[in-house]
Amino acid sequence: MKVLWLCSWYPNKLDKFGGDFIERHAIALSSIIPIDVIHIVQNNTRLKNAKAATEVSCHSNIRFILKIIPYHITGFSFLNKIIFNWRYIRQLKNLLDQYIQENGKPDLVHVHVPVKMGAGALYLKKKYNIPFVATEHNSAYFNYIPENYHNSSNYFRYITRKTFESAMAVSSVSHWLLNRLSDLFTLKSEMMIRNVVDDSFFFYVPTSNNVKRFIHVSMMEPLKNVKGMLDAFIALNVFHTSWELVLVGPCTKEYQQLVRNSGIGDKVIFTGLITYPEVASQMRNADVLVHFSRYENLPCVINEALCCGLTVITSDVGGIHEIISEDNGIMVQSEDVIGLKNAIDYYLGNSERYSRKNIAAQAASVYNYKTIGLELYNWYKDLLKG
């Protein structure tokens, strides 16, 4: 079976973390069959000083083709986008034609995130009659989410709809998002395949912390509601002072000042941005993940925490409820700071009811490379047979 991936998001030299969860899916599949991955950088802020280039690299069973198209500044932001989008589509078609000439036709194309690579899958289907499937990772299909599908440009909505409705099948990492896509678009088939966890980094080890250690891992964007989470710990500290919190990610001066001014400075550790293995090390040595997002699909950090055996205290948003139960976590309503404080307090008084070893064993059996790789491979095989 010959498979080509067209990825709108994928880690690259200009953005080492963008779409890393897609890369882990690729690694999972590559343990069974070789795959080619094509990615064209579309992040405008990272392209302004970049030079045009096409680079090919190979890692194990993955051949990665990266295309960089400079983002020229005309002085008019609207014109900049029009010119870039036009050049993106032209370069994408040329790159795909060259790929077919040099490698022949793949049996199947897999699009990750419709915009902008969905245009490439539609082009290959029309010109070469190559079937494709599509996976969506983006949760922005609800009106309450800023910059959502409904208020996007006509082009964005057209490519998204055309991609989903022309695909043999559509997948996502949660039933929550799949159900929403099914409501909005006419899908031929659906498949839910969870995010992958690198179990060589995220695994259970016994801990002996003197006090319970909570951890939060994110890029600290507004959607993560770090301020609300800190407010919950500040309220908790009035009557419960035996705890500590590790914040992993680029915390702002505002958060650091809030921690100092509220009297919890001796309990909060800021690590800043650290490497992937260092994140895993911090997580293995924690007891609880705290995740208080305003909206999400199903973030990888929750799967990773479970594989380390952590109890997860989280807001009940997106598809998170599909993997959190009374045995491995506590869910609260989004924005409910008092509810989050009460959940943390409940855990501190009842931590013995959560078995880290059992949580880790259950999660590791579901989110490992081998399991997810087989799910992808069997999905492809069944679709091509049909």
C-alpha cells in the first residue's frame, strides 16, 4: 500500500511544535508501511524572513517533503494574503505533479486539516483519480469559538466543505468533533482514531512527593484560561496550603506577578518552555494534571498525563469527557473557578481512590504507537477494499 499524506500542519524547521500530534500519527503508521508527507508552511509570521526552498528528509519509514514559499509584504495586508494564497495553490499543484512523475500514483491520499492542503487532495482526485481521506484536528466548528468556520472567508468554507464531502471517509480524535462535522457536512464515512502518546517518554513511575504536585502544560494561550486556574489555587490556599503547582510553558509576566502578589509564590514553579523529554519528566514526577480550557477538541496533554498515571482535573469541554471518568479524573464546567477549586480540594482529601498504576496501564493500552498505527492501516485497507 502506497500512501501520501498532505498535512496543513506538521512540525518543521520554522515551527518545531506545530502539528506534532500529526507527526506522531505518521510515526505510528510508519511502523507498518512507509509513507510520504508533504507540508507547505502557511504560517505568515514565520515566513516573512524565510527564503524559498524545497527540502526532502527521511526518518525511518517517513519521507518528509517541506516546501517554503516566502510571504512578500506589499503594504496592504489583504493583498498580501491574496498573493500568498495564489502562489501557495500554484506551488502545491506543481509540487504534486512533480511528485506523481517521480514516484507514481499513491493508492490513497490522507489530508490532515482541510485548509489549505485539502485543495491538493481535490486536485489529485480530479486530475489523477486518486481517492483520499481527511482528518480534522481543529475544534473551530462552533459559533462560540473565536475565528470559527462560520465566520471564516468564503474560500476557507468552500475548501473545507469540498474536502469533507469529497473524501472517502473523515476521521478525528474525538466523537464530539466527528458528530459536529456530520451535522455540518454530508460525510460518506466516519472514523474515530485517538491521539498517539509516545510511551517511551510518557509512562508510569512511582512518586514520593512530600506534598501533592499539580502540573499544567500548555502554550498559555487565552483559551487555556491559566488566569482562572491560578485564581482557583489562590482560593484553595486560604484553607489548604499543602500542595505545589508546576507550570510548563511560556508564562507571561502577568501570571508571574499574580502568583507573587497572591501569596502562593512559594508553591508555584515556572519552568518556561522546555523540551519534549523534559515535559515528560516533569509529568512523570507529578500527581495531577490540571487543565481548565475554555474550549478544546481533545488535547494530547491529557492522553500523555493518563499514560503517566496522573489524575486529570479538567474543564468538561470538547471530547474530553470521552476519556475522563470517575476512575481517572474530575471534570468541572468551563470558567467555573469555584468548581475547579472544589475539585482540587476533593482530590487532596481523596487522592487514595485514584490508582496511578491502574490509570497508566489502561491509558497505555489505548494510546500507544502500535495500536494507533494498526487502526490507521486497517482503516485504509478496509476503505480500499470497499
